Amino acid sequence: MNVSGVGGLLAEMRAAMVVAQGGSAPKIDAIATTDFASVLKSSLDGVAQAQNHAETMQKEFVLGNDKVSLSDVMIDMQKANISFQATVQVRNKVIAAYNDIMNMQV
């Protein structure tokens, strides 16, 4: 995930918090801003890339490629699994936060 993208997203969230508290919106550097959709898409693309790489390594090992060892295949499969599980946990947290916000009384 892009660290500068996360920093820009954090800056936007802080500016929204200041506005929600009744303050005036601070100037946000145009270069540092990143929208949530692009950060989400880049992280999901990273997970998909890890899964595709693990699948490719697995196929190469099954086909008998001498350059691919079983340990490399297992490590890549675990990396893909961990990134997928992390994505699922983030999704669960986002859904829980959404439900909390929707259940708030105004």
C-alpha cells in the first residue's frame, strides 16, 4: 500500500473532523490528497497480485520447474493467505463501523 496515499487520506479525515467540530477547513496540499477508493483499489490489487503469484508458483512447481522449490511455493501461498485474511478483517471492521454509524441517534 502506498504510504503517501494513506497520509493524504489521513489529512483529509483530519480536515473533515475539524469542519465537523465547527472549525474552518484547513488547506490540504493537492499533491498529498488521495481518495479512499484509490487506496482501497490499490490494496485490493496488491492482494490479487499476491494470490496470482502464489497460484503461478504452484503451477510451476506442479509442472516440474526446477527453479521453483516447495518451500518458495508454500511461503508465497501463506503470504497470499495472510494478505487475504487481513483484507477480510479490514472489511469486517469497516462494516461494523458503518453499522455503528447507521445506528447512531441524531
